[in-house]
Amino acid sequence: QVQLVESGGGLVQPGGSMRHSCAASEITGNIHTMGWYLQAPGKQHELVATIRTGGTASYGDSVKCRFTISNDNAQNTVYLQMNSLKPENTAVYYCNVRYYPPRMTDDWGQGTQVTVSS
């Protein structure tokens, strides 16, 4: 199982910024994407941002133009720069890595709490 080490999270005021990182280790296959998802209680994961190893990024509609994801393939690490944060961005953010073979597999970090409040 892939090990994911997350950093970031905490309390920030509305309009502020925050940076997350997530490093993957113990990988035996090829990474397809890394990124972050939210998960509200009782609901499925919701996309925040993911990035392919080639650099193509995808964003959830609510964070486009405010969040930027980047990667360092040599370190198997991704970064999420969160700007213009809003109270509705308050959530637990889970790092995700999707890799193969033999089949596409998802592993998840333990999650980091982000609270946007004055």
C-alpha cells in the first residue's frame, strides 16, 4: 500500500491563503494522478484538484481560478496552493494517489482539516 504524508491545514481567515503538500512513498507501480478530494459525512469524495504525472490538472468547479495544483514527479509530491479562501472551503482535505498496475488503484491519506473563519 502506498504511504501518503500530508502537510498543511489549519485555521485561516476568509480571503487568506494556504498551501498543502502530499508525498507518496512505497510505490511499486506507476502513478496516474495525485491530488485532493473533500468528503462530507455520509457522502462520497468530491474533487478538489488532481494532476497527472504529465502535468495536466483537473479542478472542481468551486475552486477553479483560486486553487492551483502542481507536482514534483522526482519526489512523488504534489502541492495545492489555495488562495482567496472562503468559509465554504472549510472541510477535511484528503490526499489521493491513483496508480497501476495491475489495475487502477486508489490510496488515501488520513486527511487534513482546513477551517476558514474570522
